[in-house]
Amino acid sequence: MAESIKPFLPKRPSGPVFIGLNVLRALSIIALILCLSANIVTMVDDIKAIKAYNSNEQDLDCDYVEYSTVPDQTGGAFWSILNRIFIVFECILLTLSEIGIPKRLFENFLPILGPAHGLGCLGIFQALIGAQVLSHYSTTFPQVSSWLLFIIGCLNILAGLVFRSGGKTKRLIFSWENVTSLTPQTRMAATAWDMVTEKRVYPKASQSNLSRQTSQHSDTPLVPEHTVPGARFGGFGFGRQGEKAAADRGFKISRPMESLPRYGV
């Protein structure tokens, strides 16, 4: 019986893959937090160096402001601080993406970092941040954190190439996908839960604004405005299962009246 339920749910990821992806996830969060802290420290040191440079009356011909990463050019201080602020916000955004909150933000506005995409794009952003920090003069702490972030980014790119779009789903901890294949009973429970939650969605959807979608070849009934593609033509057939599914969606199928053909009278 378990074999008949098996297609309803995805396969459970193997133990080494699950552990390895979560270890990579933890290292990624640590590297992002370290890079975030290092950039904040560097930005504070740059601001102090700019203030000291402006108060100094000596005219020194240097490419960079002394004891800083700020280039001695027009608008150098502005662009240098702005660059650090961008890196700080990028580290915060990537850290939230690794944690998975807020989920709606990444699903609706930043899907490239959401759960539907793999780890490749995340690794590219991490490698770019590490390369950006290492391209300028920095002290030991920013160098170490940037090297760590660059290496973790390369590993995420490799994981994205291997697991593709399923990289983030294979490392899920609190989900049915990672526990339902333990026993047939848990798989049956998960399938029943999916059926119950699916039935609960339709009454809410029926209360929303409905729109009639018609075509030249067929008359389609009233359906919710945000109908999942393919849900209208579910594989329930024309039997009792079809009538039950239609009743759950608020439709009533009337039985045709029995009548004899004209030529049979």
C-alpha cells in the first residue's frame, strides 16, 4: 500500500546530502555575519580616517587616504562609504535568505533567492561580495571573513550545479518531505493532511471575487481569479469522485432528465 502512496510525496533526501547541505548552510550564515561585521568595522575606520585627513593641513600626494580604503579622488569618500553600505545590506539580505524569513518576501519579490530556486545564485552573490572586499586594501579580519565567504560562495555554486533547483528543498528541516518516508503510516498521514488542507483552501477562494473565463470553443464555470493552472481540469473523471470534488468547490452537477428520442415515440 505504501507503494501506491509514494508518488504523492517527494522522496526523502539521503542522510549525507541532508547533513552536508545544512552544514554548508550554517557555514554560509556564519561567513555572512562575519563579513557583515568586518565591513561595519572597516566603514567606521574609514570615516575616522577621512575626518583625520580633512583636519590635517599637510598636502600629501597619495592614492588613498592614509590608513583607510578610501581613494583620494573626487567623491572617493562618498562612493567608498556607499559601497560598504551596499555590502552590509547585501549580507543582511543573503542571511535572511539562508534562514528563510520572511518567506513571502523571497517568494513574491525576490524569487531568485527563494525556496523555488537553487543555491547557485546565492553562491554567485557571496563570491562577488568576497571578491569586492578583497579587491581593496583591508586588515586581517576583513580579509579572513572575505576569503571564507568567497570559498563558501564557490561551494554553493557547486551545490547549485549538482542539485539544481532542488538544493534548498533537500535541506529542509521542519517539513513533511523529510519525515514522511520513515514508515508507511507517516506517508499516509502526510497524504491525508495534504488532502484536508487542499479542501480548506477552496471555501476561502470561493468567497473572493470570481470572474467568468470563457472561450470561443467552450463554456467554463465560475472559477477563482487565482486558479492554479490545471486545477480546473483535475483528473477526477465523471463518476462519484468527480461529483464529490465539484461539491467541495461549490458546484452542483444535476442529473440529466431521462427522455426517449423523437423517432422512438
